[in-house]
Amino acid sequence: MTTVISAKLTLAVRLVDTTTGAELTETDIRFYFNEERVYPMREGTGTYIFINMGKEDFLMRICACGYDDVELDINFDTLDPKLPFKDIFLMPSEKNIIGGAVIKISGNLPGLEFIEAIDLSHPIAVFQGMTTGKDIPMMNLLPMTLAGGVALDPVAYAMLSNDRLRYEVFTVQEQADVTSVMLKTQLKFKHEFNEKIFRIIYGRAGPEGDFILKVRDDEDVHDYLLFFRAGGREYIRPIDFHLETGEIDLTKGSKEQVTLEGKEEVKDE
């Protein structure tokens, strides 16, 4: 008699370091569903698969060595029913020695919804316009060096205007070729050629306006740009992590972001 053992995917998660955008290589990780420890399968670097655990919403807690513990609600209505997948961003602790020490800013801003940052000294590509084929938005890019290439993962990135007054987040669906990527949705705003593309560094904002954001202390230059939303409005703020650390006034030096009117014009292939 043949016994058939079936496995049904409950959830797949990818653990990402907030300061680098890279998948976690750390393997000393504990997962809890509603405070009960569970044991997923590891599927490559930073990716974990949970099977046969049903589809009821739950509270997930993750404890990874060298990173702050994180708790989040898993709501299956917000996930793809065929492939429930979620990126989870872990913030390195001050004791983390993998990848270098960290610098932290924190504070409180009532009405704060989120906070993130980009490293101005490390753009990863240059915007060269949009095309569309079969209703799929395609972003054309140039590498940062003549001999280099463009390789973007299927995650969110930020594009910054040349005057550093306009910031838009977009999500890559997949790489199309060496100089273009498919986007999940059209860009919201009009953009100019040669704007820079950056990886996003994620901070955390609590329900009472408390926030924290960390970057790696691995360079002499620490010029970053903060992007945050408070009271329904979006702001940008330059920051030098050599001059400002610890508790800061987030509104000091911030400006409400400027957008060019109209959506990005696209060319049909």
C-alpha cells in the first residue's frame, strides 16, 4: 500500500538586513507563531518555507543572532493566495559584528508613519527612461561604471531627482535584460534622465511616533537622505551620521518633497 504525504505551502519569507538590503546569512534564527516555536525549511540564503500550518492570521516573532527581535502580524488577505511570500526586514543590533558596527538615530515625531533612508554615496544604477510592452512597465537603466552591469533584485528601490528634492519608491518585478527591469506598477511621477537609483535602508516607526534607524559604520563618509511620512505628507531630510547620532529632531532641516506634475511618459515598444 502506497502512502502519500502531501505538503501545502503556508508561507515563505525572505529575511533582509535593513542596512544592506542583502538576505541574512545568519542561520541562528528562531521563529514563533503566536508564541509557539516553529521550524521552517531553509531554502537558500535568508529564505524560509513554512508548510502545513493552515491559513489563519497569526503573530510572527523572529529572533536572529546579531539582530533586534521583530514581531509582525501575518495577514493572509494581504498576500498572494497562490504564493504567500513576504520580505521581512531585520535591524542589526549594536552587538552585531557581521558586516561592521552600526550607527543609530532615534526620536519621536507625532503622526510618523514610516522612515527610511538612502546612502547618497552608493547609487546602484542611472535612470534612462521608461518603455512599455504588453502593458508591462519597463525601466531602462545604465550601470554606474562602463564595465559594470545592472542587477536589481525583485524588491523596492528609490529613485532620487538630480536636485535631491524628489524621491519615489518603485518595486522591481524581474530583470528583463542587462539594462532594463520590469516594474510591478507604473511610476507615480514624471522623472528626468540620469536620476540615480538607490537601495533602501529601512527604519522602524512605532504607533506613538517613536522611530529608530540604523546604518553601517563602515566608511569615512556618511551622507544619507532620510525619507519619511508624517501627518499624510512626505518629507526628505539630508543627514550626516558623523554629525548626528542618537536622538535627533527629525523635522530639523527637513523639506516637504517636490514632485513633477504628471506621470512618466512612456514609449511603446
